[in-house]
Amino acid sequence: MKDRYQGIDFFRIIAAAMVVGIHTFPFSSISPKLDELITLTVFRVAVPFFFMTTGYFLMGKLSFQQSYLNRKRVQSFLIKILKLYVIAILLFLPLSFYTGTISTRTSLVKGVSAFFFEGTFYHLWYFPAVIIGVLLVTYLLRVMSFSGVMMISFLLYLIGLGGDSWYGWLKGIEFVSLFYTNLFKVFPLTRNGLFFTPLYLCLGIYLYRKGKTKNIKEIPFFLVISLMLTLIESYLLHTYTEIKHDSMYFFLPFVMLFLYQLLLRWQPKIKWKTKEELPLLIYVIHPLVIVVIHTISSRILFLKISLIYYLLVLCGSWLLSVFYLHLKGKKKEISPVPFRAEKKILKEDVSHNVSEIKKIIPRKTKIIGVVKANGYGCDLVGFSQLLLKEGIDFLAVATIDEAIKLRKAGIASDILILGYTDPKRIEEIAFYDLIQSVISEEHGRLLNIRKMAIRCHLQLDTGMHRLGMQPELGAVVGMYQLPYLKIEGIYSHLGSADLLDEFSVNRTKRQIESYQAVLKGLKDLGIDYGVTHIQSSYGILNYPELNFDYVRAGIILYGFLSDSIQEPKQKIELKPVLEVKAKLISKRYVKANEYVGYGTNYQLKKETLIGVVSIGYADGLPRSLSNQGLVLMCQDKRMTQIGNICMDMLLVDLSQAEDVPLNSEVMILSSDNIEQIVTDEGTLTNELLSRLGERLTTDIKN
Ligand SMILES: *Cc1c(COP(=O)(O)O)cnc(C)c1O
């Protein structure tokens, strides 16, 4: 939204200024008629504009798919507005009492109606109107087609219109008058969430669903025509009838429809860098400023000029809002909590690795970011967000719970579950809009039997013999015929891509050939098999000539090779994204011949300064590193690990780092030692990283 819809952003400020105008009558000292036509007619586009923005950006997607994320966005929007509404009610409570909009004698019915429809102060009606409108449209979208919702909203708008600007004209008809007299007992005005908001929300949704319009040329013409019609309508109603209220006009929705399309396209030269909340804040605050300016205007003569009065209110509200946002922004800079043991993710290195990978894969091939096992120990959600920023919009995890965690954190990308999911959990696969791997023929059939459509990728066992169905054409075709499996891709996994000896290369080649044979068979049968992928990190590095739709990058995204046994064919400059740090929490001199820590395998030869560092094997540092001469760095000084590593701490010899102060940060794992450690331990970087404990805090800001 930030860059692409500058016109909308710009107009949000203009609309806020219009709303302030509606409450201050800027032209009254020139000509009241001018206020009728401009302030009470043209400026009436402001509030519908905000409703349409909510419709377009918040509910457009929801109207296509009632998925978990789309619903959650609406939910959090409603909660945010409700909170603001409550705060605004309290803020204006003294004024509400002062002006008599509420008093101790307000009846319960009136109170409830004020809360849900009118607002407890004149401008606050906007909040319940948005809330009720959004709730109503969300509900309708769930039970009927969009055109049905549109129709109902339009009918509601007509009813509202009859009780708004058209009332003076219609009330001569007896049964109409009777109808509205009763209606007004519950809703003093029809300009509310029931009659007014739904249509504009729907217009926003409508434009979202319609997508980009091609014939833009006629739109300004239609906008002018509909604006003229609205002005004529307003002029006639204001001149010849007694108007009840003037928020709603018959031709206003048409004006909005054309205006909004222009705004979506408009890219004003001036970039207005403001916080998103600013217009709403100006809206909430401006009546307070009106009270102040109004009070002093009786003393200062030139304030009686309506235009100056208006501009003062506008600037005052603006300044107050900006000041408030400034204060709020400041408060957020809380000082960081001191950590015990922490992993730091180096953002620029993630970015670097992604671009390095892009350099060596074919131009049209895209990256699936593998973030299983808590993002290889680097923080599932945080790391995924970094990948999304790098333009990687397809993630893969091992389990459904990892996938759900991503969704709950608001991540909207495609998510492929690489591992097995029990068919009993099919509802969650559908609800969270996940893509499940079909890991065997039986798995596919059991999923299908549940009669719930889900997205999936077919996994083939081309020779690794872990997961996947047999690469046998007939069986694979059978899967594509299952009605409830929406198969969007077909993939396989290589068992020996990391090694370049003859046996490994032959095994890999057979796997690739088997995969390609199935693809060819499907193509010959005219089956649209979806997207393809077979390479993980070493597949990318050792078989760069392959050309499929995606590659599944895991360990190299994190800046590591799995081990240093064999140099891959394709050189690539990787930067490790992870550092693990802890603190020096205690220092003590220990006499010669004493043992340190658990057990007796480390005895001091001479009196030594010993340090305690706040990290242990429960944090993922292998206990087998105990007493192996592991060197840790602190302020460029070396400290050697001694004794057995404990669950939560380890001990170091401070002989070469005597004056390092307490609480200093000690580097435990970094690009300097990780590869050495995994070589010594005979394991993979993958294992070391993925075992980093839950107890480590994560610093991912930098
Ligand atoms: C883990 C995994 C990957 C990523 O592997 P790396 O070697 O870390 O790149 C890719 N595909 C599948 C099926 C996996 O299980």
C-alpha cells in the first residue's frame, strides 16, 4: 500500500481536512449557500472514501476467500477500532455531558443506541458505523454471493436515504412517514453502520474484485456528471425541502465509484510521508480544537472569518495529532532487556545469501525458503519475515504445527509442508490454507477420502527411499484424478547431491532421470502437473544446470555449507547469518590442584582465574565439546573452555583475559568456529544450528 497507492494516501489527508470543514462551515461568512453546496455536499465524499478504503484494502481479499488470515486481519482491525472508540468516548465524556448528548437521565435504550449507532459525541458515530458495517458485510459475505451482499447494501442505503436528505420530501407520504417515525425511535439518524456504511464497503470490495480498469479515459467524464447530479440533488433538496440530515445523496455512491478509481491510479508528485493513523487522529481530536478556538473567537475579531476559523481548527488538530504520534513513537524505544544467552541474526547476510543463490540458479527459477526446525535454529517467524522481505514468497516447513505457527504470526506466503501430516488434521490444512506434500499413494487416498479440498504437492520417491510415492506413471496419474486433491506441484528429493564421487553422481543422475520421465509421461497425457522442484542446497550447488520452477534452499540461505568434506562444483560466497553470544557472569580465583565443575577430569596445575559463562548444553552447545580446547572470544581476548559443559553454564580459563569485566559479551558460535566445530564433532552445520535451544533469545533487529 505504501508506494503503490500514493493517490489514496494523499487523499486520506484531504478527506480528513474535509471532515473538519463539515464541522466548522468554512464558507459561512462568504455565503451560506456555498457551505450547502461545497461543505455539505462535495465534502461528503470524505467519510464514504474512508469506508471504501476499508472495503478495498481490508475486505477485498476476504470476499474471495474466507481464509484464516483474511478473517484475522478483519478481526484485528475491528479490535483496533473498538479500542480507539472506547478511548475517544472517555476523552469526550466531559464534553458529552457539558453539551447534553448524554446526561444522568439518559435512558438505557438511548444509551445503547448512542453506543451502537450514533456515537456518544457528534463525530464519534464514525466508529460504531465502521464496526457494525464491517460485521454486517462480513456476515453477509459468508452466507451469500457478493452480488447478493451488494444488493442488500444498496437497499439498506435507500432506506437510509429516505430517512436522511430525502426525508423532508418523502414524509408527506403517510405510510412512509409512519415507517420512519418508528425507525427514528431506535435510530435518530439513518446515517449509521446499518444503512450507510455497507454500500460503501461493498463499493470498495467491488473495485478490489474488479482489478485494474483499462478504460480510464471516460472516468473523469462520469465523475463530473455524477458530481453535477449530486449538486443538483443537494440544491433542490436544500432549497425546496426541509432537510433532516445531509450525509446521504442518491448520486453520491456514483461519485465515489468514479472518484475512487481515479484515486487508485493517481500518483501525485508530492510524497506525503505521514503515519497511517494521522487522518483518524485528526478526526478524533478536531472537536476539542473547535471548542478551544470557539472559546477564544469571541474575543478575537478576525476569528469570526469562517475560513480563518476553519484553517486554525485544521492546523491545530493537525499539530496536536503529529505531536501525539511523535510522543507515542518515542515511548516505543524501550531499552533492550539484558540477555543471558542470545542468538543474533545478521539481516544483511540473509540478503547477501539470497542474492548469491539467485546468481547461480536459472533466471526463471524461484526459491522456496526452507525454514523447518525453527528456521534451522535461527527463529522460524523472524527468519521467514526476513525471507519475505527479500522477495521469497514460498516457504517450506517439516510439520503442520510449524506451518500454523507461521500463519498465526500473520505470514501470508505459500507454505509447503514437506513431511507427513495425519489425514485427521485435514481441516487445519484447509483452514490455514497450507500446501500438503502427498508422501505416498496411500496418504493421498486417505486425504482424498475425507472429502475436503486441499492444496498439495505430490512427492515422488525417485531413489532416496524416504518419502514419496513410486514414480510409476499410472499410479501418479491416479493421484491427479482424485477429486479433492488440488495438486499444484510435483517434486522429489535427492539422496546424494552433496557428494561428487562416481556412486553418488550416478545415484543422483538416476533420480533426476526418473523424475523427468514421470514429468514427460504426464505432459504427453496432457496433464497439467503444476510446478516442479528437486534441488535442495547441494542440488543447487552441484547440479546448477538443472532448470525447474523452484529450488528448495535450506542451509545455504543461512550462510553455511553442511560440512567441509567436499567442495561443491559451483562456488558461492556465503555469509553465516547467525552468531550466538552469552555473558561472563562470574570470576573467581581457584587454587592449584582443585578440580573444576562436575567430575574430576579437569584439575588445575596452578592457581587460575576461572570464569563462568551463561550458556550450556541445554542451549544447544554439544556437551561433547567439553574439555576439547574450545576457544571463546571476548573483547579480542581468548578464553579456553575447561571442565564439563553444564546444562546452563560452562567454565573458562581466564588466564589470557584476566581484566575482562563481568557482564561482558562472550562470542560462543560464529562464522569463525562453527565449521570447525562440526568437523571436529563429525556432524553437519544443519544439526548444530537446528539444535539451538528454545531458551536462547533472538536479536533479529539490527
Ligand atoms: C530439509 C529439506 C530441504 C532443505 O535442505 P538443505 O540441504 O538444507 O538445503 C529441501 N527439501 C527437503 C525435502 C528437505 O527435507
